[in-house]
Amino acid sequence: MTESFQCRRNCGACCIAPLISSAMPGMPKGKPAGVACIHLDENLLCKLFGKSTRPQVCSHLRPCYEMCGTNRNQALDYLTQLEQLSSN
């Protein structure tokens, strides 16, 4: 992945599409794929960003063009496909 950039407001694709198997505040069993994390704010940005309670898998995920595309639908499609491929 190349060309890092900032998270897009009103996207949240990386907090919806993937399975998060590690515990986090309010979600002791993580979250299933395709379900919005409870830590998304009104702009679909992570309220745990920068905090030690943020799951490690989330901390390692970095926004980039390949993953995020040019809009939320592209990001959701890409991450949903990636999740499906990695769960097989």
C-alpha cells in the first residue's frame, strides 16, 4: 500500500467491514464483519483513535488509496472483499 492519507469523514468502512476478534471497551468479544463498531462517532470516525484501548489490529490499519479508494462505497467494497477472502 502506498500514498497514505487521512481518514475520510463519514466513511467508517474500516470500522464496519472487517471482523475484529480482539476485545475492546464495550465489545468484549470484538465485532463481527459487516457490523459497525460502537466506537464510531457521528462523523464515522473512531473515538478510540490514539488510545491504548484501541485494538492492535485497528492501530496497524492505515488509510491509503488502495484500501479507501475515492469514496466510502469503494472502501466498503474493497474491505468487504478482503474480509471474505481472508475468512476462507
